[in-house]
Amino acid sequence: MASSYTVFLLLCLSIFLIASTEVMMVEGRVCQRRSKTWTGFCGNTRGCDSQCKRWEHASHGACHAQFPGFACFCYFNC
């Protein structure tokens, strides 16, 4: 009886370790920086996203408030 209990605990521990390893591999740091190719007011997030992907090889882009207006920010995998 104790042997089957030990096997069950080891199986549960193995599943937990495999699952936690998969989560760590999926997580990645994302770095943000202001676009080097976008100029002027950023009022079109779709355009900012497209430009960041095509011209700066970023994962995506978005317009965000930055004093005194809105700027295009690109996001990269660090």
C-alpha cells in the first residue's frame, strides 16, 4: 500500500515539474522603446503596429501617451 502511494506522489511531482517548466519556457521578457521611424502624433495604433513590424522588426507596436502627446512605441522580445 505504501509503495503505490509513493508511486502516486512521484507521478504527481513529475507532472508538476513538467508543467512548471513549460510555463517558464513560454514566458519571455518584452522590451519597449519609442519608435525610431515614426514621426509626429500617433493616433493610429494599427499603423504604428504595422510600421514597427515592417521597418523595425518588432513583435508589435502601439500608440501611448507621452508628454506632450501620443507616441508610437515598439515592443521587442528581449
